[in-house]
Amino acid sequence: MEMVAELWEENIRAEFVPLRDQYEYASDHNNICLVVITDTGVFQKGSVQVRHLELKREKEIGRENLVKYLYGYSI
């Protein structure tokens, strides 16, 4: 929840939703969607995974760079 609050502070729309629900929502609404995955192992390294559902690409990003990275997608 802390990460979602940080994104809200930066005016980035974000929700804390189970991964499966995110995929279903994006598929049903034809949305270009970035999913931030906070897998325990990755998160402990100070990183998150950002998955672009339309392009089917994934990238590990340092937690401190998440906002900058997301703004690069013009969110």
C-alpha cells in the first residue's frame, strides 16, 4: 500500500489489486496497462518489476526510480 500512496502523491493513477484481476481488467477494457509487481524476492532487493501488458515486456526497476520510469510512459 505504501507504494500506491507514493504514486498517488505524484499524481499517477494506481490501485492495489491482485495480479490476476489486473490482467482481466486490462483485457476486458482494452487498456494499455503497466503492472507493477512487488514479488517478495525482487522487492527485498529494492526493486519492482514493471510489466507492459500490451507489449508483453517486463523490466526490473529500482524502487527509487519507479516514478521517473512511469512518467516516461506519459502516465
